[in-house]
Amino acid sequence: MQSVDLEDGPIEFVGALDLDRSDAGISPRRLPAWTRPQIADPFLDGMVAMASGVRLTFETTSSTIEIDLAATSFRRLGTETRPQVFQLIVDDADPIDVAATNVSAFVLDPVDPTNVGFEEGGSETIRFDGLGNHVKRCEVWLPQTSTIRFKAMRIDDKSMIRPTTKPASALTRSPRAVGKCAIREPSTSRTETWGHRRH
């Protein structure tokens, strides 16, 4: 398979106004860079880094898309960490779901807010395949309750990939959905949470 540049290439992070960059990868943020000095609260900073409403858009002829990433979420003490679901929309077809299961998690105690633990997950690869070799517009919607750090992306050898030539999906739900609490039970679908429509 061939590697795809995540920055300065064909991939657009729609819904993200800034990116965190490190040797570990790239993570989208939903507020612009100039707001960073104003966010002193680590929990609020974590909310900004959550990927609700963010999606990767591009066009490709590849039948397979692989993404190496690490996901970090939240859970209540006494509950299990939920798999984090990524949804691929190809043109106007129904979403294709793939779950990341090796998820790191902050563990929150609802009785004692100062008692915050952390469980280390790890990196993993999600894969969408059987997509066909025709030119298609792809949107990879990210989980609403996770911070996602992207490490690498690959497509089939000799396949084409380019920035999308069609308008991005428009969000149809109120922007207040950005503030949905990470430890509440989320919608099972990123596109159900936000809704999406073509211009």
C-alpha cells in the first residue's frame, strides 16, 4: 500500500480549526490556535480536542483505506471503556462503521471529581475495504467522545487520491452538540449526532 500525507496533501480536516502536532502524530482541535492561552483548565482543553463533528474528506480510487491512530476517551468509575466508532461515508451511501477497541481512557469518579485515573490503551489500525476502484468522495467521521491522534494513512498501490472537488457535508444539528459531556451515553452514530446534508 502507499502512504498518504496527513498534512499539506489531499486530506482536509473539516470541522477542525487547529491541529496538535508531535512526534506521536496529529490531533485535530475544534477551536483556533489563538484561543490556546485562554484555556487554562485541562478538562476544557480536553473538550476542545474531542473530535465531535470533525471528519477527514478526500476523493480516491482506492478500494481500501487504512488509518493508524490512537484514541483517548472518558469513562465513569465502575463502567467499561466503550469502543470508539469511525464512520466512512462514500458519496451519498449509508455509513460504514469501524470500531477502535484499544482505547485509552480517563476514569472519572462521579462522587469525587478530584479522583481522576488513566488507563493506557495503545495504537491500532482501522481499515475500510471493498469500496470499489471508482472515483469517490470519502468522509471519515471521527468519534464524538474521543481525542484522536493520527499516525499514518494508507491506500492501495497505484490508486489516486486528491482533495475533494465537492462541497463538504453541512452539519444540521445545533453547535451546542459540541459541548455534549464525554461521560454521558452518546449516540451510536456520529452522523446521527450531527446530521449531515449536501449543499
